[in-house]
Amino acid sequence: MSLAQEVLINVTPQETRVAILEQGVVQELHIERASSLGIVGNIYRGTVVRVLPGMQSAFVEIGLQRAAFLHVADIMECHPDNEDTKVEKPIQEVLHEGQSIIVQVIKEPIGTKGARLTTEISIAGRFLVYLPYQKHIGVSQRIDVEEEREFLRNRLLDLLPEERKGGYIIRTMSENATDDELLADIEYLRRVWEKIQGESKKVGERSLIFYDLSLPRRILRDVVCKDTTSIRVDSKEMYARLSEFAELYVSHAVKPLKHYTGERALFDFYDIENEIEKALARKVELKSGGYLIFDQTEALTTVDVNTGSFVSGKNLSDTIFKTNLEAAQTIARQLRLRNLGGIIIIDFIDMDEDAQREAVLEELRKAVFVDRARINVNGFSALGLVELTRKRTRESLAHLLCEPCKVCQGRGELKTAQTLCYEIMRELMRESKQFNNAKEFKILASPEVINMLLDEESQSLANLSDFIKKPVSLHPDTQYAREEFDIVWI
């Protein structure tokens, strides 16, 4: 099912932001900052710095802050006369420390993990992906009709020269491409590969050989399609660059591409700033009155579905079913909007009927089908949970825009003022024993905690002061966060 699509591109010297709207609703947000440009697709000459036989992997320095990770499954074995294949030897027989290798980034550095690499080079074009070390012709998995797959494969073979070098993957967008467009893509990919080969001979160790297109150009290449009704750019310079790029490589993007000159900021006019704030929130309201709770951890993301104030329907079972159906659609959108990857666990509200569970599962599968990231949806588990996986290649929106709270250290919760009062009194008891020659103790803490010590806990503090036989004075300081305090002895 095709949906009317709009693309909004906001450009500043510091960062570029792209919002993709379908049927007027924001579905995806992409952000690229000048200080930390995306590196997926980049090709480097790297140096192997450590081989780990136990993990069958290696660490490779490519000039980034952290060493990148290369698993044996992502190493190709070169055969001069035949197609390259995955290595079947242990990694210690293929790589050694100090070895120089050409690698491509397939996953951004995420959290404390370095980038993930492969030696199987691939170069993406508009309609095709070029595999210089392969010979086969593959077809995108999203094209699932066998007759159509065979037709596209034979069509490309007819266009390629007999003495061709390398293999190709036919992308979904090639279904509507003309022969001239496919030939232009083949020629573009050939030129890029020649440039990469030339650069690889000139650069030194741990150097960048080839970098992928900037975010706006990647959006034109990978996202814009026949259903795109408008592409608005708020930068005159970027508009000129994209127009030139579209003329050469993405002809159908020329007509919808427009320079936005409105008085209001582009993202304000389309209310994108508000959508970004919502995408960072833990709670997501449903139109029916129900709501979702998203909790993101290092290993997985959990989504909890609740009916909230929703009471429509013939009975409770009907209310639950309708809430779960709406939740399935909203979860699919939020996964794209927040760019959540890895394992996602969904706790739908319990349903008694198998038919309802199947309907909710089908609604979820239908909703995630339009996602460009690869998603696998499993059925309900014995505990009534739905597990799905979404391919993760870059940081989530929250990890990109936020950092753990310095006050709560990422817990998302703070100790109560009362809990802090009791901690202070325990610490006071410890220090009175350790520094028994102190004449007085001063407590410095946030006004909220000091107020509780002066009010509700005043009797407890007075009893403690009598017990340790030392006066205790209280000093509120607005510079202290709730969980911070100091005890000074005089």
C-alpha cells in the first residue's frame, strides 16, 4: 500500500534534520551533526590490533575514537577466478595483528560498542547495490513474488555487459525504473568503485577511503519515490546542491524539490519540534484514551500497553481489543520515529480469545511492513508477550539527543526527601563515631531535604543529636541536587 509522502529538510551549520511524513503524520526523523557524521557505508583502510580466537572476532583500528569490531562471519575469502565466499577457517588463520585490510562500516558505534565492520564491500546506488567482490545477481527480499524477482533478474542481466565484473542486488525502487535509469545507475556505481580502488592505493593506514553521501542526498537516493509529493528544504545552498544531485541521479525528485522560504521555521510550521519532544517521552498517549509506556535499556526495549481512561466498547473484552489494535499501529510508528532497534518486547493487555490475539498480531505485522528496517515479529509467548526484532544500524533518537540524567544516573527515579533524611542521619551516626573529637556537625543539603529535617523529622534529628552528644546545624543550599549532601565537622 503506497502512502502520500512529504520530506522536510532543515539545515543549519551545526546539524541537518530530516522529517518524513506519510499522510501528513511524521513517521521518521533523521539527524546528522557536523561534529559526528554517520559512518555506515564508509570504507576504510584499517589495521588489525587484536585477534580474539575465543570470540572468533578481531578489533580493527580505522581512525575512530574506539576500535571497530570485525566478526569472522563478516570476512570474505578472495578467489581470483571465482566468486568470493565467507571464510570457513578460524579467524586466527585469516587475520593477524598488524595486518592491513580494507573494511566497510555496517553498524554505527552505539553506546560503548565500537562500529561493526565487514570486508564484503557494497556500494548503494539509486536502484542497485554493487558488490565488486561477488558475481551473483540478488533481489531485495521486499520483492516477494517469485515471477517478478526472476523478471527483474533477467532484465538486469540483459543490460549488463557480458564481461561484467562484480555482482548486484536489485533494490525495491528498480521495479519502476526505465532501462536508461538502470544503465545510468550501473555507470555511476562503476565510477564510484574505480575511485575507491584508486584511493585505496594512495591512503595510509587507519584512513578513510570512501564516505557515503550526506544525509539529504541519502534521503533523495533511498527514500524519495513516486509517492513523494513534496521535498522542502529551508537552505538555499542545500537546495542548489540537491537540485544538481537530483538532475544527475534522481530525476523524479526534481519536480517535488522546493526551496522553503516561509516566515516561520520549517519544522515549526509543520509542528515537527513538538513531535520530537513526544518521541523522547516515556509515555505515549493513544487517541482512545489509552497509553503506552516505553522503557529503553542497553539490551532491549519494552512497551507496556494500558487502557487508561478508554471505556468504549460493548464490554471490557471489547475495550481491551480496541486498545490493543490502536496500540499495534502506534507502536509500529514509534519504532520508526524513535529508531528503536534490537529486541523489543510488547506487553499487550491480556486477551482471552485466540481470534483477538491473532487479529492484533496481524495488525502489528501490517503496520511494520512499511518500515525500511528489517523486522521479525514473533507470536504471543506463554506469558502473553510479543517479541520482535528490528535491525539496528544507528543510534536511537533518545541516545542521539539525550544523555543519562546526572541527578538520578539514568534510573529515571529519585530517592524521596524522607529517604535522604534517614541516609543523612545514618551517615551522621557513622561520622560521630569516627570523629568523636568533633565539636559540631553541619549538614549541607537541598532546601527540600533540609525542610523535612526541620519539620517532619525534627524530633528524630533532635534525638540523634542528644545521643551523639553533639550539636547539629542545618544549612540549605540550592546548588545541591536532592540526592546530594555533605556533613562537615568542626
